[in-house]
Amino acid sequence: MMENFKKFKADIYFTSTEEGGKKMPIKNKDYRTVIEIGDKNMDVILVPEEGDIIYPGESRIIEVFIHVRSLAPIEHLMLIGALFLLREGAKIIGKGIILDTDF
């Protein structure tokens, strides 16, 4: 699907508006955001199921893609069971755990 990307599957909880998360649902098939894992921040693409709309306060199992040029310093962080945050600037919009990876 996406060349030069590696992917992992994650269970992600999208923080509610009351928790400081997004106000609007995620509607894009390929939603771009930032993942914070360990001490690293990287641009990622979330790929929910076709036609899925994710509202703040909901959880989903989603495929997450990272561009391969970002991989060298982080492969050791991308382990099953690793926890991460999704950010938009300083705002935490989600929290997740890695379920499966192709690293």
C-alpha cells in the first residue's frame, strides 16, 4: 500500500474533549499525526477501517505507518506491548499500545 513505510497494529484510545483531546472526529482514511514513544517524536499515518469515523473518547485497533527513514533510531522502541502517545502539537489526542509489528 505505502512504499518506504513500516507498519504496526495498535490499540488506540482517542482522548475525549473533556480530557483535552480533539473536538472533532477523525474522518480521514489516512490521518497524519505525531507519535511519542520513549524519547522520540515521529510523524505517522493512522489508517482506520474504510469509512470508519472515530470520535473523541473511543478506542480502535488501527494500522499505523512510519516512514522508513525514521526507523533507524527507533526500532528498539517498537516492541509489542510498548506504550505511546499521539499528539497534535502539545495536545495529547490519544494513547496506545503496540499489538503487532512488522519491524
